[in-house]
Amino acid sequence: MSDIANSLAASIRAIHDYPKPGIIFRDITTLLGNAKAFRQAVDELVRPYQSLSVDQVAGIEARGFILGGAMAHQLSSGFVPIRKKGKLPHQTVRMAYSLEYGTDEMEMHVDAVKPGDKVILCDDLIATGGTAEGAVKLLRQLGADVVSACFVIDLPELGGRRKLEALGVEVRTLVAFEGH
């Protein structure tokens, strides 16, 4: 890992056997609470896109809101919240997505993006990729051009990156952890 990746990895708490035995939960709240690490993570997430004209950053609930909002600010673009169903007050479009053990639905406002908008998708972690895949499909349903997806953490063994790349989406991550 690079020095930046090592520094960021050191600021992420590992919680063993959560939410079930055998899982190591990668908790970024410690990174978010560390001003230097938070700034470094946002700067690194934004860096590849600074020369692009990005219309929107879409963040997946909930930690994607924090990171995506900071990215949108630095890129002078709008921010689109992608939420769990039933949380948005205006007319929405909805997409089902796969979880490790079942399915759920996410939604966004019908007017959140316009056809042709260049969008970066953001979340804290990519594991199996089901949620991110659903978000990409939801954005594309309204005609957005998802130019990239970015995450602080990748769990490569779970294959989420490959799932997004199969959809033609470039994937950028800052830190990779082995295991689940």
C-alpha cells in the first residue's frame, strides 16, 4: 500500500464479529472524526476528477452522504442523495438491489439528474457491489452518465469492483482490506 493508503487504513477501526461472527466490520467513523484523515480521504477521492466537468456527485445512504457532500463541494457540483425507500418527500424512481442475504430498494428524486449529467457515485465501502450496482442502474434509468464510482474501502475478495467494471464503470478506491 502507498503511504496515503497506509495512513488512511490506520485511521479505520476494525470491529471483529460484527454484524455476525466471522465478519470484520470496517468502521470509518474513526476516519471521519480525525480531521487530518478525513481531509486526506476527501482530497484523494476528489483528485482524479478535478479536471473533469462533473454535474453531480451521488452519495449512497448514509456514509456516502458525508463523503459525497464533501466531494461535491470541492468539485463545485451538485449532490444527489440515493436513499433507502420511503425516505424522500418528492416523486421518486426506485431500484431493487441485492444484499448479501436478500434484497432491498433504494430511490432518488425523479428530477435529481438530467439526461447526460456526468455523475460520480460515492460510498464509504464496496464489498459485494450490490448496492453500488443498484445505484448505477438507478442513475442510468434517468439518463445520467456515471463516469466513475469511488470508495474509501475495497474488500476485493467480495468482487464488488468487478461487478461495477462489468457495467462499464471505472472504480477508484483508496484502501483495500483482505477478508470480509
